[in-house]
Amino acid sequence: MPDPRAGGARPLGRRRLWLALVTLLALTGGGVAVTALATPSKAPAGDTDTKGPPPATAPVTRGDLTDSSSRDGTLGHLGERKINAGGPGGTLTWLAPAGSVVERDERLYEVDGEAVRLMYGDEPMYRTLKAGDKGKDVRQLEENLAALGHTGFDVDEEYTDRTAAAVKRWQKSHDLKQTGTVGPDRIAFAGSAVRVKEAGPDAGAGGQGRIAPGDRLATGTPVLTVTGSERVVTFDVPAAEAATARTGTKVTVTLPDGTRLPGRVTAVGRTATAGDDPQDKTPKIDVTVSFDDPGEVKGVDQSPVTVELTGETRRDVLSVPVNALLALPDGGFGVQVVENGTTRDVRVELGMFARGRVEVSGDGLSAGAKVGVPS
């Protein structure tokens, strides 16, 4: 066994080092702190190296090091749901066009020339509401009436004569018969404004066609497929890496035209499922990103985008390119410092790996020093 003090033992080749790093990064996810890795009991500060200079050098830098990762995502809209016919049926005479945004009290579709309008709420419109009724759907209706300026009642879960009077004023504003009652033949609830994705499938055509004005509707017929009006990005991560995309994680989204916009993770799936790729059955979790400024988002629906997730940040640390690392004979890691035409191997402790660099610390290292790297 050669004696290191006699100069017979040299740092191991970078090929073996890369094998060690590949294993290390696979185990850690490629972006975590790995401090005091394989620190030996003896740690010489560094011996002068008599061999020639390395083919290239890179500087040791001091600054902030941020762990980030990129994912392929898809630009789309928030959520997707069906709007079903709620009335007794009839002939479809008008549909909100695909791509349009429908807001509170605007038309979704018409049956026999009579409009069904959107109101905001999570409870479905499943019955005709009248004085004496109680429930969450009553509160939803009253909240919408109040938002539209038809007031004069208490917003609660009880449909009173005052609620009926407000309904009559709403009906008058749309030239409807003023009955003071309202049902699913006039109103459909959704959580917010919706964007029309497409017309509903034609059940009579075996689901192969799309309904259109002139078609007959029955109660429960899917009329429209809608999404939320907010632009979002969706992507997936392997279940083992779910911690990299927690709710609230800041991201930067690169759109197809190169525009970079900030956002954050707003939803993370709770169930891991295998993807559609037959070559990759790794369980994955769906992640949704919302933009900080949705009005700045441009791009065709279902366009591919890149999502950069920002992780942990180490402040004011020294770092070197990962390929500057050398595997030392006794199991530690080092770098080859080039100074005044000579080289010396300096043992280092490793910290965070990020963007092709690694946090390092050790005696004899300072910002601006040159370290050897492959050409």
C-alpha cells in the first residue's frame, strides 16, 4: 500500500468521482445539503502537486446558491366541469361560443329562446326556490342577488317574501315573468366566472358528436364543458419528489414565446398515479401553478411550458462547478487549486448541489481562487 506522505497516492480519476456523484445525487434528489461527506480522520490542508496544470480552470465564487429544478408543464385553465341542462327540456336555441368567458348573470345557453344564466356558488341548482325554502342554495342565490344590486333582504339560508321580491326585480331586469320563484331552468351555479371549452357531447350520437342549436335537450343533458377563467399551468412530479413542489413554492414559468412569469404552486394532488407513458410507470402527483399576474399570460391553450421550481437558498457561500471535484484516496472530496503556476489539492466539505455547482468549504479556499476543471 503506497504511503500518501511519500507522494505515491494521488486523487482518484474524475470518472470514478462522477460515478460516486451520480449515486449521491440519485439518493438525494440532486438538490440537498450533503455536509461533512466522508470526512476522514486525517485532513491535510493540501500538498503541493508536482504534476502539470489542469487543462482548464474555473473560479471559486462567493454568493447565494439556490436549489432549483425544471419541469415540463402545460398551459391551460383552472378546473373542468360539465354544465347540464336543468330544466324540463326543449330545443337548444343558443350556446355560449367556445373560448368565451361567461360571468355572473350572463347567458350560458338558451332553451326555446329562454336564457339560462350563470350565478356563483358551489351548490348545484337542483330545485325551484320559493318563499319558505331553506338551505345553502338559498344563501347562494341571495348572495348573487345582492351582488347584482337586488337587495332588501337578509343574506341567510331562508327564502322569505323579501327574497321573493328581489327575485321579481331580477326577473323584471331580464323581461321575464315576475313570479318570485326561480329554478334550474333559469340559473346554473359555478364557483366563479367560467370559460367555455366546448359544447357538450351529443348523447343521442353515442357521445361521438357535439350538441348544437336545434338539438333537443332533456333534463341532465350535458350542454357545455367549462373551465375556470384563470390561466394555470399543470405538471407532474414523481411521488418520491413531491416535497419539491409544496403548496406555496415559488416558480418561474417560461411561456412558448420565451416570456418568463412568476407564480406559485397552488395545488398538489393527494393521490399518486402512473402516467400514460408505457415506458414510465413511475407513480406521479399532479401539481397546479397559478400566476402572480394572470393578465400577463399569453399563449394558446394546452401549449407546452417550462416550470422552474425555486427551492432552498444558501446565502453567502463558496461554490465551485461540480466537475471541479476530485475523489481523494481516503474517501473524501477535494479540489485542485491552481496558484502561481503550481497546483495543490485542497480537501473540501460539500454542501448544496444546485445548477451544476456545489457549495464547498475548507482551509485554503477563498473567492476568486482558480480550481482545475476538465477541458
